[in-house]
Amino acid sequence: MVLLVRSFLFFVLIKLSSAEVTVYNHPALSLYHSGSQTTSASDASFTGLAAYDPTVLTPPPVPNPAPPTNFDIRLTNGISGLSIPQSGNFLGFSIEMSVVNQVLGRNSSFINVPFLNLMGNLVKRGGSVQIRVGGNTQDFATLVPSLADGQAIEKDKDNSNNPTETPPLLYTPEVIYMLGNISSHLNIEWFLGVPLNDSANLRLEIAEVGMNILGSKLKGLQVGNEPDLYQRHGHRPEGYGPFDYDGEFGVVAQALNSDPNAPMKQMLIGPSIASADWTPEQIWATGFMTKHPELKIVSVERYPIDNCFPKYQLGTFHDPQETFPTFLDHSGARNLLAGYADTSRLAQEAGKPLYMFETNTASCGGFPGISASFGAGLWALDYAMQMASMNFSAALLHVGGQNVYYNPFTPPPTKVSDFRKWTVGSVYYSALIMAEVIGKSGKARVIDLNANEGNIYTPAFAIYEDNVPVRVLIINFVTNPSGANDINVNVNADGASSQIKVKKFLAASVSQKGNFTWAGQTFGSSMESDGRPMGEEQDETVNCDPTTRNCQVRVPAPGAALVFLNDGALANAGQGDAPQTFATTAVTKLHNTATVDQLVLQTSNGHGGTERKMASTSRGSFQSGALGQEAPIIMGLLAVAAISGLHFVLLPFFA
Ligand SMILES: *[C@@H]1O[C@H](CO)[C@@H](O)[C@H](O)[C@H]1NC(C)=O
Ligand SMILES: *[C@@H]1O[C@H](CO)[C@@H](O)[C@H](O)[C@H]1NC(C)=O
Ligand SMILES: *[C@@H]1O[C@H](CO)[C@@H](O)[C@H](O)[C@H]1NC(C)=O
Ligand SMILES: *[C@@H]1O[C@H](CO)[C@@H](O)[C@H](O)[C@H]1NC(C)=O
Ligand SMILES: CC(=O)N[C@H]1CO[C@H](CO)[C@@H](O)[C@@H]1O
């Protein structure tokens, strides 16, 4: 993703090329959006914001030659080439710091319930979720004791002198308390970033406050975001190179080591290069990976392509329709990751996990028609599996604001938040499926099977535990509603049961937006989700041939199938565990006072019909208490907490 810098204007704007973007006051943005930028409560479908863009592309034609529709997958015990053991939290999220108060909640006592539900689905399957709060806005962020208006986070418009016109962020410890309170509900681990815009005047407060409030739920601290782009962006002088970054990393490490208010050591993450202006090898040549004992996680960031033009008048124009097919075969993930094979080997030798710290379909916000499509969901799953097979240990999908196309989940725009719900993107399903693919055993090891004679449209991966095959993931990237390109795979695995279970990820075409199903359940279309899967779970049962032990699995075009080779494989992926969900409280607006109609700790989450109707906190106990029908939300919540002594504080979102 090499972009030409052709003028000072371009130079100033080019920071946006690297990654996610949340842009404020950007003149180009209003040019780009044909619709009005302001959200309107009366516009039910398209608000003009990228997150609700209705573009639907044409699915690419069936490839010629089409992939063979019948093939075998034969899995024996104890094969070589398996990855290192992986965790069910492999696919996590990276939330742009400036939008945490939209996505997570407003403050520590006002957490967005749909967000909790979305994370609960993942925790149930994979055991935990990893979330990074950071991005371009973290390098200029400043922790302040309080903000005048009681807000937890604020854009400092008076001091917006950085090149993106992204105002520097001011935030209070309340944001960190919010993370802590989220982790007290669900097993979520956090990454924060030490701002590195000025390494001569370090601002270590986020590390200090983060360590002291989050404790063991703080998993690491990123030092610098995409430092290989600092010079381009005008944040460092000409000639700034890998050795300079390595030196600055050492300065931060030293400062934290001697900081008595920063009790946790060996917490740092770097170099988080975009692999744009420096190659990973240039950084490793400094000795970075082995010389800093404080380095906990080796990180890189990578998007397959950018959509910076025309929105930010940068780079070259990529037509979404023409670009779409590049997401729809296995060579996309393979080619993107080939350059990290060496890095992965070195990290393993150094005994450090390797993370893809920030990624998604395209930098500069993703593409209309691509980023929220079913095809993007298949791509993210294939990309994550390819990373797992290559010994990455995690990948974090970026979450921007309302102005990006690629969000895994998007809260409703504030103005319509009273009655609209969340939008769950296709790549959230990828994370959900990935959590089941890897599961909770901590022993899952992945291999790219080079299936169907290496056909790029039908990749498949096997998952082994204790050297025995337990699950198989098969993807079909082709779209053909006639069924002629559905694939029939004969899975024959050592130790498989005579009857196996299959879950499928389905949509009518790779272009479809919304209404995808995973094992029959969906999060609906735009603004239709409270974070809980809707519908009954539908697992398919396949009876294997008693003689040949072949189990035939049909994967529609398009679609993905996760095959559970035995019952233990299902259990390890969370089947049978009690779901942990949070009922979205119904909120109506009456004279600027929200009313809590219902505060029920409801646990009907699907994922196994028999688990439904778990014991729930009595609804009556809420309603007979101090919580009158007209009680303001926060009062109501305090009352709920006081009356019931509940661990879960249920908070409606965006009153
Ligand atoms: C948290 O946010 C809610 C909603 O904006 C507000 O009513 C409440 O006062 C805030 N609480 C704190 C402690 O700031
Ligand atoms: C670094 O960011 C802080 C907060 O935005 C700002 O006050 C400071 O001037 C910046 N320093 C440099 C050298 O850009
Ligand atoms: C991943 O690591 C394992 C264990 O060291 C190794 O056997 C395997 O070849 C590695 N995979 C790749 C693709 O490098
Ligand atoms: C999603 O599915 C529902 C129920 O089948 C249907 O009513 C709705 O029109 C679909 N929405 C889209 C955008 O396809
Ligand atoms: C677990 C945790 O971090 N709880 C915090 C929730 O937020 C309040 C502040 O509003 C803190 O006092 C708690 O420590």
C-alpha cells in the first residue's frame, strides 16, 4: 500500500492512509457523502453514514474453471505442520479510542447492553475476548482528572493541530473504570496504548491508571501506532527510521520500569508497523525482538488494501466492484501474510506471541458494498484461519465510528438511538465462528489443508487437539444460487464419530448485507440487533458411511461449514455452557426521561436449544421495588443494584 506523496496537502492528509480513520471536521468527508451527514430519525434505512451504506455489489461470476465440486479431506492422527496451540479469543477487536464512548458505553455506570451481549456470545464460545482501545487517536490522547461537563471523553477542538484534523482526545479515568466494569461482567482483556507523539515528554498516566484500575485485565500496552508512517505524517523529522523507533521504545520501557506508579512490568507491545514504509525485517535487524525484556507481544498491523481515494484524495482509486473478487479467494489471505513468515518464525524463537494488532477489509474506512458483505465475512474467517495456521496468536478487527464501512458492530447514531438498534457486520460473525473453530481447550492447533488440490475458491483447515483431528472448517467463496457450485466434501478423519455435527455460515450471495445466518441464527439486518443471536440454533447431523467412514459435508456456494468430528469437539467450543447475556432493557422516551419497562436478566441466547430458559432474576423483584415506571434510567439502575445486589447492572444504551 504505497501511496504517493505529491504535495504538501497530500502530505498532511496522508496519515489517513495507514489504517482506520475517524475523521472530524474533514472537508473531504462532506464531499464524499452524497447524503446528508447529519442523521435523521425519519430516515429509516440510510442515514448518509458509511456504517449504513446500502450499496450491494454484483457477486463475481463463477470462476472458469470452476472449482471441482467433489473432493476428499482425509485426516490422520499426529500429522506435522500444525500451528502452535491457539486460543478461542484469536479474533478480537481494536476500538478506535475516540469512539469508545459510543461503542462501549458512556461511563462506568452506563455500559451498552448490546455490546455486552455481543461479547458474551464470544466469551461463551472462546472463553474470553481481547480488545485493544487505541488507533491513530491514541498517540495524541491525554488523560485528565476530569472534564468540565462530566463527560468521560472529549475531543479537544481548541488544540486540534495534528495533521489528520482529528482533534486530540481528552479522557478521564472514568473510561478506564468503564473497561474495568465491563471486565467484571465478562472475561474481557484490554490493551491500551502509551501515547508516543512526543517521546521527550512522555505521558505515562494511561499506563499508571490502566494498571491500577484494570490489574490483570490489562493485558498489554502498545508503544506507538504504525511508527513506520510517523515521518510521512509529519510526526517525526526526515530520516526517522527503525533504529529511532527502537530507541524510543527503550525510552518508554525505561520510564515505566522506574515509575513506582506503574507496578506491572513486561507489558509492552511493538512495533505495530503498518509494513508500509519499513519492512518487518528492518525492525528485526535492530535486535528489537530480543533486546527488550519489557516486550511482551510482537505486533504488526495490516489491511489488504486502502480506500483512501477519493475520500481523502490519496492513493489510487479502487473501484469496489472490481476490487470485490480480491477478497473472495484464499490467495488473498496467503499473499497478504506471506511477508510475515519470517517474522512469525523469529517471534516464536524469541518466545513472544505475534499479534495482528489492527486489521480489517481496507484502511481509510473500508469499501461500500464490500466491507459489510457476506463475502467480507468469509474473507475475515479465511484470513484469521490463515494467520492461526501461520502461528500468529491473535488478530484484532478494527472498529471505527459511524463513518466507516467495516465495523463488526455499530451502535445506532445518537440521534436515533432511542428506537433503533445495533448493526452487526459480517466480520462479527467471523469472530463468532472463529471462537467456535478454536474453542476453549487452549490446545487447538490449526493447519491449512491445501484442500481440493489447492483450489483457491475452496480452502479448508483442520483443527487438532492432542494430535487428533477435532474440527474442520471448509469455505466456499463461489456464488451460484442454482446449487451447481455447492461442494460435497468427503471428510474422513481418524477417531471421528459415526455421526458428526455441522454448523453453517450462510447467505444467498457473497454480496448480501445483513441477515446472515450462523447455524440458523442471525443478528438481522441494519439496526436490528440487541447483540443476542435471533432464532433457534440449527445444527446439521451427518451420518457417516459405516464402511468407508466417509462423512459427506455439503457447503453451499457461497458458505462455510464447521464440522465437529466428535462430541468433545462441540463441548470445547462452548456447546452446553450457560450463555451469559444481558437483556436489552426496553427504553422509551417520555419528556426527556427514559423509562425502564423491564429489567430482566434474561439468558435465552440460543446456541443449543436445551440451554434456554436458564434461571433468571425475577422480573417482579425489580418492578415491585423502588423502580417506578417513570424512573430515570440511572436512578433505576442504582435502585436495581441496591435492591437485588445483582452482579449484573443492566443499562440501557443511549437514553
Ligand atoms: C454516566 O452517563 C449517564 C448518561 O449520559 C449520565 O446520566 C451519568 O450522570 C453519568 N455518570 C457519571 C458518573 O458521570
Ligand atoms: C503531543 O500531544 C499532546 C496532546 O495532544 C500535545 O499537547 C503536545 O503538544 C504534542 N506534542 C508534540 C511534540 O506534538
Ligand atoms: C508453526 O509453528 C510450529 C511449531 O513450531 C511449526 O511446526 C510450524 O511449521 C509453524 N507453521 C508455519 C506455517 O510456520
Ligand atoms: C432480512 O430477513 C427478514 C426476515 O426474513 C426480512 O423480512 C428482511 O426483509 C430481510 N432484510 C434484508 C435487508 O434482506
Ligand atoms: C471492577 C471495576 O473496575 N469497577 C469500577 C466500576 O466503576 C466505578 C466507578 O464508577 C469504580 O469505583 C469501580 O471500581
